[in-house]
Amino acid sequence: MTRVKICGLTSTDDLRVAVEAGADAVGLLVDVPVDSPREIDPQRAVEIAEAAPPFVTTVLVTMPESPDRAVELARAVEPDAVQVHGEMGVGDLAYLTASVEAKVIKVVDAGDPDEARRYDEVADALLVDSVDDDGAGGTGQTHDWDRTAEVVSTLDSPVVLAGGLTPTNVADAVRTVEPFAVDVASGVDRDGVGDETASGETVSDETPSADGRKDPDAVADFVANAKRTHSAPTP
């Protein structure tokens, strides 16, 4: 069964929404140099992480200026995993992995398969996303799922699929890519649910809420649609 991460929580109310919907993991955005209504300060991240129940993975999502800053944040928040966006060399990621108790997830560009392969041996998991020029995700854009599926089949690391996912397209994404997990942020924000996406190459029509709060119905539908989906049998 595909696991589900609800990313960009800003409150314990959002945590409750995600947990009640059956999410396996929650993401907390801290120290990202992009304008996001989902970014919170480290202390708020600590509060939400401490409120998470057992068996729900807490993920610190950050785009740090250095590996040492990522280590500092991980030690402050004490998440189960650290998700790193932006430019960080393989050696620096290996240093981070060795310096924190949390699992380390590296975000890689869906348009650059070689990047995923470079980090395959040093990351605990890879998150394939539609990223911007600075390496940040959360663009609200899908990518070529067929191409991503080809890359996933060559990797040893668990792969988390992100990028423009919504309650209406996540089932198609899971069937096509067969990822370990899926990740959603703006696609389940209040007033941020996009129109149905017909293929893995279109841009979702999202208008996220100004405060990044989650829509309970959208979260519930997303989790249910992702988890009930089974891969097509091999002919």
C-alpha cells in the first residue's frame, strides 16, 4: 500500500486533520528561502512534532544554507526524518546523514534522472518533485509520470512522488509510478484543490489559501484515493 505524507502543516489542528485521515507522515517547513504560507518557525515545528502520535512520521522540510544548519534544525526539532531541498552535494548529504539520528530524504528534480542516481547510495529516500530554478519544490506542477516510473525502477532507495498531486489525480499517479509514498502540500490546502489533471504533464489549477491551512475533506479524499489504488498487473 502506498504511504501518504501531508506536507506543510502549520498547526496542531492540521496535524489532527492529517492523522484522522490516515496519513502516514506529516511535513513541517522550516527555514526555506522562498515565500510560503506553510513555513513555520522552529518552535512551532517542535510543538507539532511533539503532538504527533506514535507511528506517524514527522518530517522536517528545509532548504538549509549549509549542512550544519540542517543538523542544527534537526537537533532542535527532533523529527523522524529530514527532507532536504536545494543544492547540496553528495558529500554534504553523506555528512548530514551521519550527523543526525533522523532519516534523510533528498529532493531531486524529476527532469534530471541522473541527479536521483547520484544521491541513491547516500540518501535514505528520494523525493521526486517538479522543482524551480533554485531547487525548491512546491511548484504545483506535475511532471512526466511515465518517465519518473522508468527512473524509479532503476533506484534502490524508496521513492516519494510529489509535484502537483491532488485528490483527483493521485490515483493515476500511483498506478503509473508505483512509488513508495506520495507527498502533497498545496493540493489539499483550503481553497487549494486543483481541477482534475488528465495526465502527468499538465499544470494543476491551484489557488492555495493564504495561510496554508488544510482542507479536511481534501486531505481525507487524497489519503483514501492514494491508499486504495493498486498498481496494474504486469501482463
